[in-house]
Amino acid sequence: MGLLVRDTGPLPDAVELVKVAENLGVDEVWQTEVGPRRDALVAVTAYLQATQRVLVGVGVTNVWTRLPPALAGAAATMAELAPRRVALGIGPWWEPAAANHGAHRHRPVTAMTDAARIIRALLTGETVDYHGEVFTAHDLQRPAVNVPLVFGVTGPRLTRLAGALADGLLLNYGTPVTAVADRLALLRAGALAAGREPAAISVRALVWCASGDRMPVRRLLVARPDLLRAAGMSDEDAHTLSRNAIGAPEGEQAWLAAEVPEAAVDLVAAAGTPAQIRAGIERFQAAGAGTVVLVPLNDPVACLRAAAGE
């Protein structure tokens, strides 16, 4: 089991949460990076210094604001603090986030290909002389270090690419449990095409968690007609519900969110009572996620305790 740490609140509070998570038996901690609110690499360094056992991952950073050699160097430096306890997650970012940060995001599949090849070569101790279509690196070398490279991607082409180039795949929150098998098939196809063993690629799923109250998940789902349809709601009803919820006053939003069916919550989350939370985790594990990384929407410690059976 894992925990995703959000980029809200003071960093010292996040460090304390990570220490609690380790004491509760969590195996992995991942730090999200959405914008300038928190630098994931700095936060991961702090978590590594505060813990003894857990794997700590960057989950995920983009390949635009730091060039691939810089990402490799940062990951290797963190691994000096905690050998074999660091994972580097990268992704192609999205719009308008990239443009808002002044990044020229283009050809994301090619960019991820170039970035992964440069990063992997540096982490395995090769001398890099790589002429890519988006990123290049020349006459660079560093000692080999064991840092898994994880792709946080969506879409079929990038999922296949993860099978070809990555050590792991991090499925984004909001991925329906019913879609996991299709994503794993793409991952497997990419691995086999590259002559790799699919079983060697780890699979993690980010899964929303809400302890006690399933309403936080409903509030997210009310704006997602695609997930409402996946849970069995008609196309018309799903779009009507979402359209009415957007911009509605707080009280009305809560009333509309209550219309989200239970099946939709179960499709994407581990939420409710401790038994419901554990059942949600088991659904994703049965679908093929080797590790379920909880994304708390309310009290993170309560989510972890429920998941641990306390």
C-alpha cells in the first residue's frame, strides 16, 4: 500500500504525515507536483531523511521544467541519502499547466521517449551521447545508481511507451477499476514489442480515498460525466447532472453530488467505512494493480488506519 502526499499545507506537516504512514506499515510514499506550490524533489529529500524503510517517489514531475540530465542527477543525489529507496516518476504534463509555467510542451510521446532514454542511460552509468528529436545530451556520464524510472501517463501511446522504456507505470486517480485491464494490456504490448518481460514492470494505481464519508468522492464525480456513464448512468443523465453542478451554489452542489450512484464511487475510489475502504483497495489489486497508492480526500491518517485494518 502507498500514500500520495498532496502539495497543500506546510511541508513540516507533510513530513510528520509521512512518518506516521511509515509507522502504520505503508510501503511507499509519493509526492505529487502540480505547480509551484511544492517542489517534489525537495519534498522527497525531506521525506527520505525522516524515514527509514519506505520507498519515496516523485509522483510525478514533468520533463520540461527540468531537463532530463538534471532529473537524473537529482534522483541519483537523493539516492545517496537513501540507497534503493528512491523512485523517479516522470510525465509529459498537460495544458494549460505547461503554458502557464512558460514551458513549450510539444510532441509529448517523443519528448518522453528522449527523456526516458537519457535518464535511464545516466542512471545505469553509461556515457550519454544522445541526439533526440526533442531532447539531446552529449558527453555526459555519472556512476550507476539503482533508481526505478516510473511513467505517470495516460493514453494508449504513452502507456505502450511505458512498457518499452519504464520500470513502472503509475495509473492516475480517476482511472476506473474496470479500465485497469485495458491499460495493462497496452503496457504488456509495449514491453513485448521492445523485447522486455512485462512482469518486470511494476504497476501502481492512484486511488481516491475518503474515510467515513463518501461525499468527497461524489463531489469529484459529479463533474465527470465520463465516469458517471462508466458506472451505468445514461449519457443524458450524466451530462445533465454535471452541467447543473458546474457553478452551482455550495448547498446545491452537495445536493447534486448526492445523486452520484454508489457504483460510480466504487469504480474509482476506496471510500466510506473501513470495510469499504479495504474492499476498494482489493478491487484495484484484483484488477492488476500491484500497489494501491491512496489519495486522501479527507483525513489521510484515518484513511491509512482503515486500510491497515486498525
